[in-house]
Amino acid sequence: MKIKIVSLLLAVCFLLTSCALFRDHTDEKPQTEVPETTVDTARDSESMSESVPEGTTSPEETAAPAESTSESAAENTEPPETEAHAETTAQTETTVKTDVPVGSFEPEALMYHLILEEVYSVYEKLFVRPTEFETHLTVLDELGYEYLFAEEWRITETPSVIITLDDGYEDNYTNMFPILKAHGAKATVFLVTSLIDTDGYLTRAQIKEMSDSGLVSFQCHTANHVDLSYQSAEGVRREFTESVSIIEEITGKPVRAIAYPAGSYNATVLEIVPEFFDFAYTTKSPNSTPEYTSYTVPRHYIARGYGRDLFASFVRY
């Protein structure tokens, strides 16, 4: 009998202990741990998404190869209408195209390359025929246009035009220059100085003669026709310094204007240009550029096949 009572008491104690343990376990709240890296990762992702300051050169840009000058610039130059990299550039200078006073005119800037009958490049449109160039000047004379050099950009009281030719081809002397003299017109040649005295390009003697005539101004198109948007700040300054030094040594006249090779530039270039020049010209069309600065002046691209009527549509007022 005693054994049964003891066994019963033990059974009751076991039951009570089990209930207590079960109650204590169910009263505990589950602990959910948040990984320590969650907040840090979110913060890092946010910081990585911040925009790169304007003017910063990306690794892709610095790694891009410079354009070779061993071949013809006409063969290496992309068609002007491509305007490489120009669209992403922040324009920080005061616009020069503003409210023009009544009775005043902004210069129409025109972009040529070669004045040559025969074509030797896949870029056929760059080769304006001499007869076409003659017609263009005749139209300008009939409309009473005043001729300005690229470094003379200004608002004028009468219609004005800035004729520019890029690269410095030999035909600018053999074909363009005689037509220019016949009309008493003025033009600006943007020179690639590393091409001077090479086959198919102007010689020092030709440049000197044209400059001394007072009808042709020679300005900068860099030393090596490189894409400036891919150059470091040091590289841009080197291109400008070398080109300006050579041109001024030949002509004895200051160089105060530049045309960007292939129309390409970026924020870094725009910061440096004012150190050297008063005006810089792009390949953008004035028709699609309602506002621009003294360092992003647009030009009408004049191509082979542009006859009297088509050319007049650019300059008729």
C-alpha cells in the first residue's frame, strides 16, 4: 500500500513539473536577428548611386586611343553631323545668342572642308566643287553680306558671315584662295598643325602668303586632330599650346579661335578653352541650336552639291 502511495505522489510531481516547464517555454518571445550588414549595404548602395561631378573623366574616356594623324584628316574625320559627345556637355559660359537688337544681325557661320572637284575619300560631301564655292560667294555678295573672321564674331548692323574651312587642305590655297581674292571675301582656316607641309595639306609658305593677304585668318584645330573629350586636362592644354605656338610663329598673328575636331568637347574642355581662345566653334547646326555660348558657336555644314537655292536658304534674311 505504501509503495502505491509513493508511486502516485511521484507521478503527480512529474506531471506538475512538466506543466511548469511547458508554460515557461511558451511564454518566451521569439528573437528575430537583423543582420548587421543590412543597413550598411543600403547605405553603400545609396552612396554608389550618386552622380559623378561634371568634368570628371571616366576610365573609359582616358583609355580611348587618340586619333592618328598619319592618314588624311578627310578620311579620319567623321561626318560633321555626328557631333560626338557634344550633347552631354554642360555649357557654363554666358550665351552669346540673346535678344538681338532690331536692325542688327548675328553672323552666319559656315563650315567647309575641301574646295575640290575630284573626290578621294568616302566622305564625298566634304568635297565642295570650286564652281559651287564661287556660286556661294556670289550669293553672299548679292545679299550684301559683311565678311568676318572666326575671331571677329560680333553682332553687326548689316548681315554678316563667317566662312570657315577645317583641317588645312592644299586646295584651300590652289582653289579656294583665288576665288576668295576675286570676290574680296574673307575666310578662316582651322589648321591641324601636325599636317602642315605634308602631302595634300598647306605648306608654311602657302599659309604665310594667305595670311599676309589679309583675306585669310589661320586659327586652331588642335595639333593632332584628336578627340578632345577623351583627353586629360594636361593633354588638352598640350594640344592647344602646340598648335597656337606653331600658327603664331608662321603668321605672326594671334590665334584666338578654335574649331573642335569632329565637333567633340566636354565640360573639362570648356573649362580650359577660355585660357587660350575668345571663340570656339562646333559642328552643330544653328537651326537646332537656339542658344549657345562664345565657346559653342554653331555652324551651317556646307556640303558638295549645295547649289544656289539651297545655299541661299541658309543665308537669306
